[in-house]
Amino acid sequence: MLMMCLPTRHIVRRKRTEAHTRNLTIPCHYKAKEALVLLLDVGPSMHGVLQEVKNICSTLVHKKLVYNRSDEVGIVLFGTKETCNELAKELGGYKHVTVAHDIKVVDEGTSQALQNLPAGSVPGDFLDAIVVGLDMVIRKFGNTKGKRRLCLITSAQHPLRDPPEGTKEDQVDTIADQMKRHDIKMECIVFREPGVHHDAVMEENDRLLYQFRNRSVVKVVQVDSPTSLLGALKTRNVLPVTVFRGDLEMSSNFKIKVWVYKKTAEEKFPTLKKYSDKAPPSDKFASHEVKVDYEYKSVVEPDKVVPPDQRIKGYLYGPQVVPISSAEWEAVKFKPEKGVKLLGFTDRSSILRHHFMKDVCLFIPEPGNTKATLAVSAIARAMHQMNKVAIVRCVWRQGQGNVTFGVLTPNVSSVNNVQDSFYFNVLPFAEDIREFQFRSFSSLPSSSQPTEEQQEAADNLVKMLDLAPPGREVLKPEFTPNPMLERFYSYLDLKAKQPDANVPALERCLRRITEPDPDVIDQQMPLIQNLGKAFELKENPKKKKARTQDRLAYTAGDQAKPVAEPSIEKDGVLGVLHPPTENIGQIRDLNPVQDFEAMLAKRSSSTWVQKAIEEMQKYTTALLENSREGDNYQKPLECFAALRKACIIEQEPEEFNQFLTKTYERLKGDVANFFQLLSSKNISLISKEEAPDSDVTEEMARSFYLKQEAASQ
């Protein structure tokens, strides 16, 4: 896309300027924030998962440091040998409850308090811990409004002390009333290993926790593995925002008022912004942000800046540039009406699960609308009984440029205070589906078809990989965190403390997610061994192309035969000798691209990628300097392609762009044909569309060689 100025319609050039900005807004401490108190059980029953508790709480603090730096966090430990809390000092009791960190804005001290979790020696009382945490919040904030939250992590396996007056149920009601009065919510994560016998104490504790839930102040989650514990705590609370509010049109005379929320959403990596070091160190209010401004100048008058009212977007149509104004775009733009319309019903089996796209949405009846609630419930239960789904056409906003087609699946609730609803999944259009047709084994000769023993071994292997066998589900989605994000935040915290630190080894808790379960492997080892016995593995030697020296090495008087490559007989299989690859760290003439890729894959330190790129640049430059009139152009062409691909993957676009620009300026007179070859292969600058860190637009990359040639002329 080109920018054009009116009325002359000359192509304009864009200039970018950068400057640091000062932050003169209200400090973050006065913005809307959340206060969170972690209530952590460190008693004997939790010693086996204390590391996981540290990890999930540390990740929560790391995310708050990135997303919500004004949030406040407090830490209360119960099950400790000592006692340290305000209620114990003033009223007595509340033993073995320790305030490890007061409610403060998250900082390094919060993270340090979590790293020093002690292993308690006394069974903890979670009701005492809840009261201490509730008292901390009330003392800190009083009756002021705001987001207040408690998070309880316990095994709930030990008896609770009897209250001085009344029963434990009465005490739970009193605590719940206080939480409602001060608008304080609580999450409770109960960890119990599989095989633990549920006695009367556990049943009583569960009943008390569910009594909290029935009072609508607590969300209770039970997990049975350290991996599930790692993902049970939601480190970020995203406020639900409606995607759509309006009518679900079943027909022209039948409409239901519904609200649509997002049920699931992809959690992405945080946006890493550029940092400016041009602000003076003494400026405490500098935000160090990079501000980008663009100036558009005409080619005819390079010193004159074209104002916005004289610019218009232009689009290439062959060699011509066609200007199209915003008014013309608005005139031809497709503008569907906002609404959700039913197209029809179909069997659930006719909608394939793997065709679902994007995020899942939840259709609920309009809150407080009794007629809408009854209508949604009746339709959802009828669809569930008949095993049907509904196909709908959705336009979420007025003026939206696209239409979404999807399927409504009934969600019949089994809880009295939860309404029936629909799940919505986006369906693909015909051009969105990529059907891959694989050749059937039946078309192969009988010698290449698998035997019954091989087919059975392969089927058993596939069944072994099932994460949801009957009666057990491994890595439940709602309790399994994203290992890449967990590792990213952990490494981000490490880099903030130690800028030169290398990537540490994978932690034990994340290794359980990314690596196969050792218990499952041990149980299924006979199946794996049967698979190895059923299939005979043979080495398939690679056929090397004959080199120029080999093709020219003929013996006088004999027929033209290339010299055979050396070979070796090993284990009855004929293989080709290859040069040793132990000396990783340099690029050699035999196979420079493979040497370069091996250097990238090594990653023994944080500087290894940069070293590999520099070595490849030196080698490619030497090849070009020694090339004359097309001699040996194929090898530097492959090196350029490999270097460009690696710089895109490693997010180093500036390295390649600077290298290509400098090489072209220095050698364009000697190897002009080579750069014409690069242009024909579309090997040009890396644009923003390929790497976000690049400063080159797609048009600049496309016209790089043309502009360089015009400038030289």
C-alpha cells in the first residue's frame, strides 16, 4: 500500500522520528487496584507440594508485576510452629498462624517471602487463617470499596478447633456475613492425593467449605495431583465483558433476549515494548517509552511536508497506482445489520469437533428476564434430549465488516442456581478447510502392507497416548497451565535480577506437563517393546550428489565413471561415510547451511545465536568476494536464504537488513548478477509482516533493489 498526496498524486516518502516521553499522569498507586491475601497451608500434609505452591504463587506475583503493578498482596501461613498475627496478640488464640508478608504493593519483597516458605510441623486450621486474612483486609481498607480477594490453598485433612461459642457452622455463617458486608471474595483450592482415605474429619471440612460456596462468597476447587495444583490458581482475573447484547432471532415472530460472553480466551505473551535510554538518569518521571512520528514528503519537493488532508491511500494495480479515498471505501464496504439469527437445526454428529475455530462463547438469557430464561431453558433441554445443535449467523456489532457462522450446543445445568445456556463455536467457511488426502495402504503392494501384528501394535500405541482413559483424565485443560508462559515469567523474573543469566533448566513441575509421565511409560512398556519387535528398522543411507571434482575424476582409457564415494559395512547395512560433525562452532565449505543450523540449535549460552549469525555473515561475504561472473553463486544464494530464515525465526530482522544493505552497497559493482538472482528469488529485506521488530514495510522490502539501483544512477 502506497501513500499519495493531493492534488498532484505524487508518491510520498515517510520519515520516522523517535523521542522519549515524560509520564505526567497520576501515579499507578492511585489507580483501580486489587488487594489479594494468600492463605497457604504449610502443615505436614502439604510438604510434598510446597514447591508447586511456591511456583504458582510466584507466577501470580510475576504477572502482577507485569500487568498490575499497583496491586497489593499479603501472605498468611498456617500450620507453622510459631504464631505471629494481630488477633493472637489482642484476643489470644489463632495459634500457628503467621503473617509472613503484610498487604503491600507487589515488589521483590513479596517474591522473596514466597521463596522462603517454611515447612510447618503443626496441622493447620484453615478457619483461623481465613479470619486472620479477613481481619488484615478490614484493618487495611475499612469500609472503602474495591476489589478484595482471599486465596486459600490447603489439604483440609486435619480437625478444626471448636469455637468458644456456637458451632463451626455458625462460625462459617458469621465469616460469610462479614465477607459479604465488605464485598470480599475467596478462592479455595483443596489438594488431596489419590488414594487418601476420606474420614469424618475430611467430610466435615468439605461440608464447611461448601457452606461458604452456598453463601456465594467462595469458589471451591479440588485437585489430586501437583500438576493440577499448578494450574488451579487463576493468576489473572479478567472481568467478563459482553460480546453481544440483543435478540436471538428464532423466527420473525420469536426473539429471545440474550447476553453473550467469552467462555475461553487464548492467553498470549505480554507485549514487549521498546525502551528508550535517552532520558537523563536524574529524570524520575520519565516513562522511557519510544514515541514514533511519521512525516510524509513529496518526491517532487523533498523538503515539503504533505499535510494529512492532501494524502490519500494508493494501491498498486500492475505498474499503476490507483488512489482510493476513505469515502469510496465506505461507499462499497459491506455493512451487515447487528443481530444473531437462527438458520436451522442439525444432528450433533454432523458437526465435526475439529472444525471449531477461535474462542468459545457462552449464550445466557438476559439477567432478570424470566421469559428469556424459560425460553432458553426449554430450547436447550429439547435440543439436548433430541441430540441436536443449532446453526446461527452472528454479527456482534453494528457496522462490523464480517459475518460469523457458528453452532450453538446446549449446556444443561445440573445445579439449581445456575441457568441453562448455550455454547457457541465458530464454524469455518469452505475455503478455511484444508483436507489432506493421504494414500491408503491398500494401494500399496502386499509386501509393503502392514501385517495384523504390526497393525495391532500401532493401534495399541495410539490408545496408550490417550490423555482421557476411562475413569481418569490426565492434564485436565482447566487445571493445566501453559508451560511456555510459566517458563517465560520465571525467566523474566530471573533476567530482571541477573541480566546476564542464561536460560535455566526446566523445573520439575513443568517437566511433568511437557514430558511423558514416567508411571504411564512404565505401565505401557510391554506395548512399546511389542512395537519395536513388530517393525524392523533399517538405515536408509542418504544419496549424495556427485561433486564437480568427482565428475571430472576419470581414469584415462576407461569409460566415463565418477569416482565412488567411500563406504563402510556396518551391522549388515551399507552406509555412506560422512565427515565428523563434532566440531560445531564454525562454518565449513562442505555444508555451510547445515553447520549454521547446528550452531543455532546448540544454544549453549545467550550469545550463541548472535555468534552463529556473525559467522554466517562472514562466510557469505567471503564467498561473494571470491565469486566472479556467476562462479559459485548457488552456495551464497543458499547461505543468504538460510540466514534470512534464521533471522526471522530468532526475531533478529535488523541483523539481516543491515547485512544485506551494506553488502549490496559494497559489492553491487562486482557481483551485480548475484543481486539480480536474489531479487528473482524474492530474497530481500525482512518486513514488519514477517518480523514485528523490523522497521521495514512490505513495500520498502519489495522495492529495495529498484530504489538502490535508482539511487546509484
